[in-house]
Amino acid sequence: MNNTFIGSTDNGFDESVSIAVVTAVSTRRDVSPTELPPLYEWIDPDALDALFKPTRRGGPRRGKLEFTYDGHDIAIECGDGLEITVDGTPMAEPMPAQTSGRQATR
């Protein structure tokens, strides 16, 4: 099983969190993402992405969200990096949290 996400770069995570969730579940099931039902039937993808966007100062968000998607328990944790867990199994090494590229001012 391949436990990597499409769209990760050395500079951080550049895919939306909602796409990463669908990718993680499809990886867990070993199916194409298009074979899964739409994520919006369980959670609003735009709201999910907004929760983990960088702060207005450009720093990463911190927090944890848990929900069910098509019978799978999903946990998304954002601290020093972004980690997505499906049914208790981390689906990739934590990736650096996305930042806006701006320097934070104090």
C-alpha cells in the first residue's frame, strides 16, 4: 500500500485537506478516489479546507478534527505538520503545515 499523498512538496502541503482526506481513504481501500462517494455527503469540503488554512499572519493553524467518511473514522491533526489518520492508522508521515509564504510580524 502506498502511504504518500499527491501534492506534497518540500515547502509544505500544497493540496487541500479535503482532497488529502479522499486520497487517504482511497489509499486505505486501494481504490481510485473517483470510486468513493463525494466527501460533501459527510462534511463540507470548503469548511474543512478553511479550518486548516494558514492564519492571517501566515502561520500554520493548530487543532484536531475527527469525523466519519463513508464508514471510516478520520482524524486530522495540525500542529507542526499535518497528519491524517484513517481508522487509527496514519496515512502518511506528518507533512509540514501550509503557510502563506508571508513572514509573520510580531
